[in-house]
Amino acid sequence: MLPMLPIEKYFGQLELVYEFYGAMPTGVTVSETGRIFICFPKWGDDVPFTVAEIVGNQLQPYPNLDINKVKQGDITGSFISVQSVVADGKGTLWVLDTAAPNFSPPIIGGAKLAAVDLETNTIRKVYTFAEDVVLPTTYLNDVRFDFRVGKAGFAYITDSSSEGPGAIIVVDLDSGTAFRRLNGAQSTSPDRYFLPKVEGKILMNRKIDGSISPLSMSADGIAISPDGKRLFYCPLVSRHLYSISTKALRDRTIPDEDLSYHVEYWGEKGASDGMITDAKGAVYAGDYENNSIRKIWPDGRMETIAHDPRLLWADTLSIGPDQYLYFIVNQLHRQARFHYGRDLRKKPYSLLRIRIDDMPAPAF
């Protein structure tokens, strides 16, 4: 029997906000009034509603159950499989619908960005995408906003495709025009030399038929600077952090093949899913290989603010008006598709938070 030896040090004052005993969540956002919204993409679990609000100690379909039911005659007005929800700080919940259950090709006309009025709890506007923007391989992942440019602002969406080119999709919220940028660029593509290691084991696609293949997921995490001038992003299968001028992204006179010259490399931050920015310009990112949350200061310094064995895949991050960083922990790496058809996840999944003493970056 081994004697008592030194063990790894864990730290960070994590607080439990909510436990999930049903479907696996991916997204969380906290509105300016403290309302908490969650989304559940359809990846194989029984998902009774793909967008929810935590009310009291209960999950309630949001904005109602009917909109969360797929209606073949109204796929634009119903939520199909939502990957991300973002409260913009000024009364709107933005819902990013992949329309790609189980990572299937997106349902034509179903992939959308919907604006929900938080006062009336009704859909105010829906943006859909042309077939040269949302490709058959596209997986809409996360979105950030800047309402200080253009007539109605711009949205920036990551395409984290596993079978096609990654990209950042730029949306003019006035005209509804959308276009792909950094399409298939190195910075939006998976790092082909990177082997993720989670809970001490290499993470790969391991199908029930015994076949194995490396992970290949593109641009995923995304965050925007407080002044809206820089967009930070990272592929899911990578430890690298990149940023680019949002002005350059919007400028279609710059050919896409030249746009990579505007990309700035920030170094390794760990392998991340979600990212978010605070009002002082620091970027927060998960590190799913090391059960950690990182803070990247505007000058490039990096700090680990939480390291805990319960951080089994920190997914989406959100900063609330209470100056807490909220994040979903969902054991994504334990899904059956990575373990020859065996689902190794153990409920509950969780919504945790940690005090950061900073407000979210403004979008207005």
C-alpha cells in the first residue's frame, strides 16, 4: 500500500447554481436583470424543449413549449436544435438554432438566429441564411454582437464544422445579409497535430462498429472586446487563441484569402469550448483537458482562476450582472460517440459560477 503522497492542488471557489437530471445542456446566458437561460441541442438525449429558462428551481420551456416543437410548416418560427443562447444586455435573448439534430446537415431554412424580446417573451425577428453561408457541413456554434456599427449592429457566428470548412459568419442585422469569412483558414480550422487528452485519456471519435478517427471540429469559442473592435476565437480541436479586427471581417473588399494577414496569434491558452469577455477586456476560457477556467488579460498574461476535478468539460461561459462567471459543465467528452457506443456520462450535469468582480463586455 502506498504511503500518503503529495497530490494535485485544486482551487477556485465554485458555487452550484443548478443541477440537470434530464438532457445534457450546452449553453447558458444571464440577462441584465439576472434571468438565466439554458439550451439543449438534440444530440441523442430526450430533449422536450431546446431552450429553457430557470425559474425558481424549475426548467421552463422558453419562450413557450409550442415554439420548441418542430413544425414542418413553420421551421423558421420554431426552434429545432439550439446550440447557443446569448442575452445582449438590452432586453433581447438571441437564439442560435443549428437546425442540425445529431450533427446532420442543417435543415434548409431551419438554421437561424432569432431575437426574442425579453419583456414580451415573443420572437421579434428571425435571420435565416443562404445556402452559400450555411453549408451542408455547417454547425452553427456560438455568437457575439456589436450594436455600435452599422444601422442595427452586426453578429459574428462560429461555424465549428467537423466535416467541412470552419469559418466566422458575419451578419448585418439591418439588412440580414450574411457572409462567410476566414473560410477554411488555418485559424478557424482544427489543429491536425493536436490530440486532446481528457481525464488522462486521448479523446477520439470511437464508433460502435469499432472504427476510430481523430476529432476534427473547427472554430467554436468566440468573444468580443469591450469596444467591439476585436473578435477572439478558437477552434475546438486546438489550444490556440486568435483575434481579428472586426472592421476587417466586415470589409468585403478584403479578399478572404488575404484576411488571414489580419489575424493576430495570442498563443496557447489550453483547449477551450466556450469563451467570454469582461468589461475590462479580459477573456475567460475553459480548458477541458485540465478541468480549468482561464483568464487571459488584455496584455496577454494568462491566469488559471479555477482548477477542480468537477470541471468535467466547461462548455459555454456567461458573465452576469452580479459579477459572477457562469458556466455549464456537461461531461461532453463522456458521450457515447467517443466510447464505442457506451455513454459514460453521470448525472447531474451542472451550472456553476465563480466570482470575478467584473461586468460583462457591453455590446452597445
